[in-house]
Amino acid sequence: MSEAKVSVLDWGFLHSDATYDTVHVWDGRFFRLDLHLDRFFRGMERLRMKISYSRAEIEGILANCVALSGHKSAYVEMICTRGASPTFSRDPREAENHFMAFAVPFGSVANKEQLERGLHIAVSDTVRIPPKSIDPSIKNYHWLDLVKGLFDAYDRGAETALVVDTDDNIAEGPGFNVFTVKGGRLRTPGYGVLQGITRQTVFDLCAELDWPVTIGDLRPEQLKAADEVFITSTAGGIMPVTKVDYEEIGDGKIGPVTRQLTDLYWGKHADPAWSTPVTYPDVPVERD
Amino acid sequence: MSEAKVSVLDWGFLHSDATYDTVHVWDGRFFRLDLHLDRFFRGMERLRMKISYSRAEIEGILANCVALSGHKSAYVEMICTRGASPTFSRDPREAENHFMAFAVPFGSVANKEQLERGLHIAVSDTVRIPPKSIDPSIKNYHWLDLVKGLFDAYDRGAETALVVDTDDNIAEGPGFNVFTVKGGRLRTPGYGVLQGITRQTVFDLCAELDWPVTIGDLRPEQLKAADEVFITSTAGGIMPVTKVDYEEIGDGKIGPVTRQLTDLYWGKHADPAWSTPVTYPDVPVERD
């Protein structure tokens, strides 16, 4: 990984003109790879990028990254950058788009201790980049608003952040969506947020359980008055939040809905309908 | 330059968590280097980034990049990225910030033909990322809105684009600010736009000439009804616009105010008060 680099002249760096997706591997199996590939191809199309690999070829490259790394649990990223123009032209149509992929050890937004007691989150008044500026259905690296939110949260002694939308409703956090549970009903913001795959997975689990989920505006006071709060991300799955701006959510303990969904979520990782096995080489890869 | 790369794990790439500045060298002299360094250091401070080089050391690195490249006219970029955490932590406070710089041949938003006849620009309804999301005084790589505007412009047969602010006033274009001239009075947007150094230079030239400049909202219809329109960028200086959305500006020719400012602008490049010489090695650099 220390040798995986991108040209400083690639507009994926100089203009953050790129889309990407991150899928995880758990216990040797990709989780919901199809949904991640769907989103990645949709993003490339919306950014008018073209790569020479087919979907099947990309599946092969990703599996190979994981197999060669030897990681049984991995965070696997596929990226398409605008690339650069061979003639120094400033016209993005003349750039050669560039595909890359890598696998690193699985990482989580919340560490072990935070998963056991719940995260302390702060609501920042930073506004998530609105859809009129950037289509949030294109997964992108425009994170300075989220980084600002994170520093705001750290300044206030919290562990991570939520930022708001243009109407001061709760939007999302750095790399995750948020859900509330109130009287057995789930709620998650719909406007201007990333259509997260783990968020989608919560919808799918709730459909199996016949639990109601509302996609709609979420006021900061609704968040704080919830029975339970959790966040969702490929980096960690379903993660409990037990404190918002120093106020305890419910009784300050991880709630039963969050626990049940988390158990179901991890259970699905062995289900062939939701996951795909990685074929690892028989012989361990030699390393220096 | 083909070897200048950044790690794919650098958050400057993965989160566009970076600030930068670009200064140009013309005829062997940096133009207004002090202003670029001021802005670069301000951006790093606002992003809470720290590098181990002093301002004087950075000046030396930039001059050395140009001298070693041998370019007499160059586009010189200094970048500070968040870097990455040595422990794979997601906490940006734990990252080691990373400074880099490079010099490439001078490039311009407008090519020779466009400089002679004026650019054809289109107004896109894409909204520039608002200040509540990202502080525009931090020069940043969040360009997907500008790239979208550019594709909108190409689709309509224009050569470059302007995007709007949240109230549908004209904001700026991909890498440039915009000015209008109407009845001898200049006007340029003030809200949510990059505080461009070439824009500042136009203010300074107008102050010398005792010409009035208004910083304020600019409606699309005001833009089209102007006597003259020009754009400003380190990449090209002051560049004429003679057509907006297929409508000619004034008589469709480059106007006298634009011409006079352009001449003054280039004249200042030899003025020791506005420029600093680069010391090139006596012996030409050997290349493979």
C-alpha cells in the first residue's frame, strides 16, 4: 500500500474530480458487492467517466486485491479519477480516466470501546454541501465540510459529528448516515445525504422484520428526544450513539432495536444472498 | 513531473482535505508571490494544518522548483494535504500533514485565439458550494460543481462556464473570477467566491487609475447587459469574454477597459514592487 500512488496532476487530486466506492469483506466474503458496483457505475456515468474494464473485470480486480493482501476482513476501495490530459489541456473531456483499487484491513468509525458503550456525537452547524452544488448520489471525496464538523465535535469533547442540511435539519456525518428510533419507528434523513449501502441494508432488514422506517427531515431536537440513535457505514456497520451534545439518548444505554439490527446485520454476512466468497490463493503470499 | 505522486491513502486525495495556491512566473519573475503565500498560510491555519517549513523556506523551495525546471514562464503550485495517520486512525488530528510543490509550463484558461476574439461563456444553474459548507477563503480542490458547470457549458456549445450562488446570482467559473464593465464602472461578485489574487490585482490597478469597482451581487441579466465582461485567473491573467449564452456583449469585440487593464497587468510583471526574480542555475540542467 505504501507504493500505491496517484499523479499529483490527476484531476482526481487537483479537482477532486473522482468517484469511488468502498465495499467490505468480512470473514472472507464481500458484503453486498452488487449494490456497491451499481453505485460506482452510476457515479462514473453521471460524471461522464469511462474506463476500459467491464463490471465482471472490476469484480475480478477487487477479489484479486483482497486475495493477494491475504486479509480475511478488508475495506476494499475502487476509484475512478478524471485523470489528466496528455496535452496539459484544461478540458476534462480530453483527460484519460483512471481506475484504481486497493484493499486495506477493515476499519470502523467506532472503536471497540465505543461499540460497547455507544458513541458521543456532536451536531455541528456546518452545512453539508447541498445537492444543487454536488449530486450526493455520486459518491465523492468532497469532505472539507465533514472535516470541519469533525473538528467542531472534537472541540466540544465529542467523538464524531453530524452536520446539517440547508434548513438546519440533521444531514449525515463523516462517512455515515444516521437513524433514530422513537416508539418503535425508525427515521433517517432523506435530503442531500449519501444513499449509503448500510442505510439501504437497514431498510432491507426492517422490511424483513416488518418495522416501519420513515425517510424524512430530522430536527436536532427530534434526534435528542429519540429512544435510540445509531449510525450506519460500510466502515463499521450499525454503530450505537448514546450521547448527543452531552445529552444522553434514552437511558444512555444501547437500545434493543439497535442491538437486534446489529446482530441481524452481522448475521447476513454469511448469507449467500447477501455476500460473495473471495477465493484466496492456497499458498500464503510471500512478503518481504 | 511524471514521477510526482501522492499516496492514495493521503486524505488530501481521499477526502480532498487539502489547501493549495498557485503562483505564476513570467519572464523569470514570480508575480505577487507574497499575496499567494499569505493566502496559502491562512488556508493551512484555517484547516489546522502544520508543516515544518517556514515561509522563507517555502519561497526557497518554489524558486528552486522553477530554477531546476528551467521554465521562464511557469505555473507553480504549493500544496498542503492532511496526509494520513500512521496507525490507520480516522482522526485527522493524528495525520502527518504533507507539503509538496511543483512547477509546470505556464497555462491559460483561454487559448491564443480566445484571447484575441474573447471567450464564449455559458451560465450554468449549478450552485457554487456555499460558504456555510466550505469557507471559500480556503483555496480548495472541491471542484465537482465547477466541472458540472463546464460540462453544461460544453453541451451548449460554449467554451467555459460561470456557476451561480444560492440566490442565482453569478458566482465564478472553473478557476476564475468574473468582472463586468458598465458605463465605466466595474463590478464583481463578492459572496461565496474565491478571493482571487488576479481579482485583487484588478482592484489595485483600478485604484491606481481611480476607476470605481463595486463588489456585490451580479444578476445574470446584468452580466449580459454589460458593456464589457472579463475573467481573471492566475492561469491567464485578465481574459476577455465577448459572448454569454450566444449573446454578444456590447458590440461583440474586446472593449477598451479590458484592453487597458490587460496591458497594465502584464506591464506590472517587470515591476520590482509586484514581482520577484527567480535565480536560475548558470549551467543548463542536464536532462535524460
